[in-house]
Amino acid sequence: MSLVDVHNEWDPLEEIVVGTMDGARVPVADRSLHAIEYADMDPEHIPSGPYPDHVAEETEAELEELANLLKSLGVTVRRPGGRDHKSVVTTPDWSTDGFYDYCPRDGFLTVGNTLIESPMVLRSRFLEGFAYKELFLEYLESGARWLSAPKPRLTDDMYEPKAPEGQRLRNLEPAFDAANILRFGTDLLYQVSDSGNLLGAQWLQAALGDTYTVHPCEGLYPSTHIDSTIVPLRPGLMLVNPARVNDANMPDFLRGWDTVICPDLVDTGFIGDHPKSSVWIGMNFLVIAPGKAVVDRRQTGLIKELERHGVEVIPTQLTHARSLGGGIHCVTLDVRRTGELATYR
């Protein structure tokens, strides 16, 4: 039986991958990093090199705490192997060093019994799948379907750092981060943005076939990743970001769902001069069963609002989420949940 078996964002969780801070660093400031992560900065001022020791150490301890919490709830937890992110990666078109393996959600998508390595938009994440190779081989041997999207060239023409937000990634070849996608059974929401283009949605639809409908959503959130914009809580109920989601841009297939409006969030702070995430990273939490979620304990207003709608909250913390660009949902990849494929429109 395939160890990969997941159909949505809320069925009871059975197996998950939790990321690592081993070797994490900010990569060299190439055109992709400038356009996607630091468009508001002069390339010469983009920081690079290892994250401060205390950030890496505190975060790794919190990731281990998260892993142990999930294990205590009966979830099988897997961790990636370490890599040397200082190593230079060179193609005929560019060279860069590495980034991190902190956010497995960004690079990998599980749909049914299929595991997909996405064609990520940052050059520094070109070989991120290497950290998970042994694990993915195990999943393949268990009966999972393992696909890797075509590696994009990611030439300079792919990026427009001076363009408005949402127009900095051009539509020249399929490119998307897996964190642009949310699973609603047979329907997949695909965020068209600076971290995913329309050709990426077209490739994903072709790869998954007629069983699924990929819904490319433009005008929802132009920057990177979807998991601080909409969070499904259980069938028919989702948390939405009021600064981004409204009646005009709500995806059509979700219009019948009830919504919980996310309240103002606590600004948990960041190190340095440039946060990797906005305060909305507080919405970035992990649903482990219908109406049950692991949430940052500092988001007291959000926790009260979730509990008011019948959601059981289990508290944890990632102190440096804004600095690193990843919350509890980002640093995990759900691999197996109980439940069957269904349509929830």
C-alpha cells in the first residue's frame, strides 16, 4: 500500500515530513532571489550567508518540539537529511549556492498517491529534492507515484524585478512552488503569482489527469504562496485573510463555503532589516483533523476566533517564522491522511 495517500488539507493526519534548519543560509543575490524575495531592495544590499547561530539553533529545537508533539498525537514524523548549502550549483545559464530545507511544503506536493517535485521558482532551490531522495525512494517502493516536473531553465528573462508585484515571474516555462496549491479533494486551488505561473498550472493539470480540476486563481494574492491567505479548517469552513480575499476574487468553487475572517494578528517580530514574511504568517498553521489545528501560541486572538467556531487548537511556536519565511504549515508536508477522495463544491 502506498505510504503517500492524501486528498485534502484537513483529513486526520497519519504521516508528515518536518523540515530542518541544518545548513540554512540566505543564498547569493541572483536575479531570481532579487525578483521573488527582495524586489524592494538594491541587489547589493541583499544579505547572504548563514542565518545567525541563535536563530538556527532555536528554530531547530522548535522543529524537534513540533515533531515530538505530532508523534505524541500518533502521527508518523519523517525528517530530511542534511545538505551542504554552501555548495555552488551551476547550469549553462547561471550559478548559485543553496538556501535551506526548512520548508518542505514549498517544493513538494502530495495528491492522492502521487508525490510531485515542483519546478521551483528560485534558482537556489533547484536541487532541494536531494535532501529527500532516500525518503522519496521509500515512498516509491511502497507504491506511490513519484513525479518530478520538468526542470525550468530559469534564465534572466524569466524574472522582472522592477515589475509590479504579481508580474515578476514571467510565463515562459512551467514554474511554481508547491505552496501555491491547496487541495480540496478533486479540486485544487492554484495561486497564479510571483511564485507560480499559468504554464505551471497547465502542466499540473496534465500531470494529474481528468480526476482533478486545477483552478488557476489570478488576482487573489500576487506575492508568494497561498497558505497565509486561505486555510481550510474542515469541509465547508475556511479561514480567510481579509486583506487579500473578498467577494470579487473568491475562487468560484469555494463560494458555497462558510468563512472565518482572520482577526488582527500579533506581530511576532523579525531579525535584520527585511522580514521574509508579513504578520499574516500567523495564519500559517497545520490542520491535523477536521476542526483541529496546531497554531502558534502567540496568536491569542486567532486562537479565540478559531475556538469560537469549534476548532480545537494545540499550541506550539516558531519564534523566527517572519525572519525565515515559514510558519507551521510551511515547515511540514503531509504525506498520508485517512479519508477518501471526494468533491466539496
